[in-house]
Amino acid sequence: MQGYHAACDVWSLGVLVYTMLFGQTPFAIKPNESSEVVLSRIESGRLDLINNNWNKISDSAK
């Protein structure tokens, strides 16, 4: 069994907070994307950070 560190918890928390703020995960960009595409994006660390959703988030949430 592979050991995990606090970095995994911090990463997971970041994904949860992003999902709560935006109502979507940072990895699934299109509703009908296959799980393979999403998993590939997660493994490579490619996020959808260039969108207009940041303008909708309050300053206190940022």
C-alpha cells in the first residue's frame, strides 16, 4: 500500500472548495466528457483556470 501525505489532503480540499464555489470540478470542462479525459486532465494537472467564473466570486471568497 502506498503512503499518503498532507499534500494529498490539501489538494483534495482545494478541489472541494473550487467545486463549492463554481458548482463544477476544475477538471471536467464539458458535461459529457468521458472519465478517461477527466482522469488524464487530473494526472497532468491541467485545470480550467481561464474562465469568467472568477468574476462571479466575491472578494471575500477569493
